[in-house]
Amino acid sequence: MTAAMSYLYLGVAIVAEVIATSALKASDGFSRPLPSIVTIGGYALAFWCLSLTMRTLPTGIVYAIWSGVGIVLISAVGWIWFKQTLDLAALLGMGLIIAGVLVINLFSGSAGH
């Protein structure tokens, strides 16, 4: 698998995880069937794509990108969709997460590109 395909699978894994986490909130403790099904399916897709990515990219790099980008995206979804507020410390922390993901991708020889 090429590095481009690995990053494509990683992107799908991130999006699927964000959708699944959003549906998990909407499932209300798995008491609502449709969001519960979306949660289970989304996490299954996320972990499958993540496992494909780990065939060619280092585990630490994959997990750092997946978790970092996922944290920022799910925080944005929570802010927009669920009207959850983010204070300055949260925004600064997410800025540092984004900076870390950028450093890994732009400067690390471990990133596999």
C-alpha cells in the first residue's frame, strides 16, 4: 500500500471516529437505536481503516495523528452541533495538538512520506 493510500485510510478512520463519537452522544446511553447503530458501525469502520493504515505507517505516528485530529474535530462538532462551549485554555490546548500533528507530518522522518 502506498503512503497516500495509508493517509487516505487514516482520514477515513478519523472521520468515521468523529461521526461515531457524535452518534454516541446522541444515542443517550444506547437508548436510541439509530444513533446506537451509527456509533457501532462508525467505530467498526474507524478501527478497520486504522488497522489498514498501521500496515505501512508507524503505530505511534498513526495514533498521534488519529487522536490529535480526532480531538480537534470532535471538539468542533461539540461546539457547533451540541452547543458546547470551549474556553481559552481548551482552544490553546487544541492549537498545541494541531501544532504537534503538523510537526510530526512536516518534520518527522518517522511519518512515512
